[in-house]
Amino acid sequence: MQVVHWDASLDSSDASREGPPRDFIRDEQRHNFRRKRATSNKRRAESRESGNLPRQQEPWPFARKGAASKPHLSRGAFLFEANFLRYKMRARKTIGRALTIAALASASLCAVPRTAANDSPRVVVDETGRRVTLPAEVHRIVSLAPNLTETIYALGAGARLAGDSDYCDVPEEAKSKPHIGAPVNPNLEAIIALKPDVVLASAAINWPATADALLKLGVPVYTTEPHTVDDMLVGITHIGAVIGAEAEANSLTTSLRARLDALAQALAGRAPRRVLFIVWDDPLISIGPHTFIADALRLSGGVSVLDVEQSWPHVSLEHVVKLQPEFLVFTGDHGDGETSKLEELRERKVWRELDAVKAGRVAFISGEVDRPAPKLIDAIEDLAKQLHPEAFAKPAEPGGAR
């Protein structure tokens, strides 16, 4: 009979007994299996720590910080629910910690001298349907999302921005503001310390429990919820009303709508280009019809080649070859890397079988295309010019060449 040394640490159910369990010999196979599994897990952990197993890149909504080029990620990915869910539990821990300091924080807030404007508060309804009580005048703003920070500056209210998230990078001045952490897991204590009159949040990127916790601490939170480009424009007017910049908001949205109207006129009568919009290229992830990006793509004169219902479908590259999209669209600041990216695609298996790759019909646009903020219109115009260059070609001057 084979002699096996009993190790209680491998069998927690028997660990409290004195000596080997009576059925130990009969359970020899189970014991050996657990030992092999423990060894396998240890080796896998050691291999991962040594770098032999690649760690999956974490796509941050709206994020540019630390964005990887391989595999390619659409840096907005702001509506990427999979990543959003991944951080739920971490956000809950933060909420729990914040609630434990609620008494302290509330006392601190009460001790802060309030202006006369706070004697006549106003009640507004945010885009999620929540009633929010605001001071008559807003002097200090905290933004929890990059698109909201960009909007605040576009409304000329950058001086009133008391703090923003780690991923707020537009305009450049936003980087120098005090940061309150990542959008999905902000530091509530840091937010409270900034003494904001209002906190601006986005339902697409900020966990709802964050707003709940801040409201319990007496901090007003106004949440936006854009699903389309038009929602974004309406949201600008809402934010203008909240922070007391109505005139600036109306002027900005009027200008942006005029640009979209001019673009629609330029594209009138032209068939939309069949496009594969690439959120992530390994594994290949694209967009569904009900996403914010799909609406931006439509305004650019394109339509997704995929007929799916999922918001972020995983796609077989072989299936894409069968569909043969007219254009591939990548986002991000590639710069001189655009040519090398195209050359790389022409070297990669299956990708090189796409007619769009062979013909060089690959569009590279700013990551603003998936960030619902004013510069989104720049990205839409840029993509339209790449998908329909003939619509923007300048007419030949009469009597030019003879």
C-alpha cells in the first residue's frame, strides 16, 4: 500500500481533528487531486507574477491615462458596461467607508460658513429623475467625469472648478486641479474636503451609490445621462442652468447645432458608409446600435456593419471578413503611428483579407468621438471628412489649368 503523508492544511474540513481522518486511505485520490490543483495554482500565480501570462488591460471609461496601444482600446469606452461592473464591489467598499465618517463629515460641512445665497435654495430635477436641492448661486464645483469637466471649461466656468477626477485631461488646465480619484471609485473624503456647492456626475460612468452617499452627507449631486449626441447638447443647457451659465450654454449649443446642421447638409443624399468601429481589437469588440458612439457614427455618415442588439458585441474576425466593411475606424491619438498601424494590419492574419485594409480605408479619429462633450463635434466632423472626402472637396477654380 502506498504511504501518503496527511496534511491537514489541504483539507480544511478535517483540520480540527487530531491525527489523520479514519477514511483517509479511501480518500487518497481526492487528496492527491487537491495537492495537484494547489501546485497548479501556485505555478500559475508565479508565472503571472513573472510576466509569462499577460494581464488584461483595464479599459477606463473616458480615460486616456495609461491607455494601451496593443491591444487597441477605444479610450472613451465610457459606456463599456463590462468595465463598469468590474468596479462595483470596489465602489461599494468606498461607499461603506464614507458612511462611517458621515457624522464627522456632516459636522465639518455644518461648520463651514454659508453665503447668503444658500438662504434661498432651489430644487431641480437631474437627468436621472432625482430631485436635487442647490444653492441659489454655485461657486464651487466638483466634476466626477472628464466630459463634464470639459463642458465646465467650455462654459467659461473653469475658475469655479474646485476639483475633478484623475482622468480629466481636457483642457490642459484641468490636469492641475485637485483630483478626487477615478470616476468609478472616487475618494468621497476628498470630495467633501473641497466643500462643493454641487457635484456633477454622469450616469454612464459614475456608480449610483457614489451620488447616494454624497447626498446622505448633504452634498448636492446633479447627474447627467446622455444616450445620444442630442442628449449631450441638451445636457449642456442643463449644466448651464445648474451652475448659473445659461447664456453661455445657449450660445455654445446654438453654435454646435449649427455645425451639425451644416454637416448634415454636406452629406445629404449620400449613402452611409458601412463601418466596423473598433473598441478593442484583441479580442475584437465593436459597437451596437443603441450606444452613444453609434449615434455619433450616424451623424458622420456611417453605419455599423454589424446587425446585433448587444451594446458591445464580441465579434469573430472571420465573420467581419464575410461582411467586408467599407471602412475600419480606430480612435486615439495615433499621430505618425497611423501608417504603421495600417502596415501592421496588412501583416496580420485575417485582417489582411479585409478589402478595407487592402485599399487603406482605415480611419483614425480622436477619442473625443466617444466622450459626450463639446469637442465631440470636432470628432464627428473629422470622421465625416474621412468617410466622405468627396463631399468636402473644394470645387476647381474656373480657368485654373489650361
